[in-house]
Amino acid sequence: MKINRISPLKHNYLQIIGTIAKAPEKLYFIGELPKERTTTVAIVGTRKPTAYGKEVTYKIAYDLAKRGVVIVSGLALGVDAIAHKAALDAGGTTIAVLANGVDTVYPASNKQLADRILSSGGAILSEYPPGTSPRDYQFLARNRIVSGLSEMVLVTEAAARSGTLATVAHALDQGKEVGVIPGNINSPMSAGCNSLLKQGAHAICSEDDVLSILNIENNDLESQIVLPLGSNELENKIIGLINNGMRDGEEIRIELKIASSEFHQTISMLEINGVVRPLGNDKWTLS
């Protein structure tokens, strides 16, 4: 896909990071960024979540995305990947911030997830130019952008000595809200979360807690575009491509690399369910 280079100060959605420490002069991204500023929450945590961490991360990310909140994370293993996937499953928008060039997905095991983010109308961005390999210090620097893009940083599960706490530190420096999902007091993997709560972080038990802290009413989210949710991954990919302006059925089929019969069967189900409507000549739009 085309790699875009942009000044954050010249983009309505990205302007929020113009005032953070060491604000990047340029960002590189592929995919689609929201055109206007939209409520955004960063979800971060351990790369090795417990069953509890996986469950609460998926639920809060899914519920927030369903309410129109953009989910930002770092495409890492564990909590990051779960948050991205949950947002996609909810038919929402998610953005991945990399610590390397956007021409390479790291870790490589998340390549399929990255492709799904792009095909569903999201974006992958970085301050590093294409060809830049990931290095340890770049992950720490990347975290200031993850928090800088968001109104709140939400930690779902983190140990006492977790790299996630570096993102929290950036959030506090930037004046952002910090939310934490309480964890089992007997679990070492929740020690970081529970410590943050003792230091005054907001306890988050549902998406309503997040929206309340950010002073967002339901009516405020009605103007934010939430894509209709398909019944499977292929339907969601087609919805995402149509939302991004692709109208021609044959182009969509080629982009998704699927058989003509599979495409027409899927698009027909979307039409029957009232998700899409035909424009004629195998052109489609969202209903």
C-alpha cells in the first residue's frame, strides 16, 4: 500500500500530538486515518496476559469500539494484539503505532492482523521512515505517540516491572487520563495495575467508566462513524473497503484475493441484511 508522509500539525486527527515532548515533525502511515478528531483510547499491557487479562482486554476494547471510540495500541504480542482484534471484531477503527518503519510488520506473527487493520479502514503509523528496523529505545520513544494520540491510556494487565508503565509515564507528562482495570491481588501479572490504582489511576470496570471520565455523552458519539458489523471476517473486510471508497465489486474481489462466487455470495448476504445496497453495474455502497 501507499506509504504517506504527513506533518501532524496539518492533520485534524493528528494535531493532538503536536504539543507532546519531542513531538515528531513527520509521521509515516499506511491505511486510513480519521479525518477529524475522534475520541481515542490507547489500550496497553503485558505481552504475556493471563486468561483474565485476555478476557478483560477483549471486552473493554470491543465495547469501546462498538461505541465509536478509536482504539490505539502498538501491535505487540499480548494485550496490544488482543485490543486491535477486538476493535476489528466490533466493526470499529483501530490504529497501530510501530517502533519501526511501516513497510515492515514487527513482530512478523502479527502480519495478518496488520493486514486486517488496513482492510477494515484503520491505519499503521510510525515516526520512523520506511526501512527502519526496530530497536529497544525506539519502543520506548514510540510509547509517547501511543499516549499522545489518545485522551486516555487504559492498562488492562501489567506486572510491577512492566514496560507498559513507560506509556503511563508519558500519559501523565502529557496530562492524559490514566485508567486501569483492577486485577487479582494474588496475581503477579496484576501487580502493576493495582499499584497504579493506589497511586490514583481511575478504576475502569466498563466502557461507561471510560466515557464518563472523558465527559462523553452518548449523543457525542452519535456523530462518530461506526461501521456496520458483518457476520464474519470477510463481510467486515468488504464493509471496510467500501467505506474507504472502493465501489467496484471486481476491484474488491481482486483486493481480497477471493473467488468471484465467494464474493457474490458474501455481498448478496450483506445486501439481504441491509448492510450494503447496489448502485448498478456491480457497484456497491453502504446502506
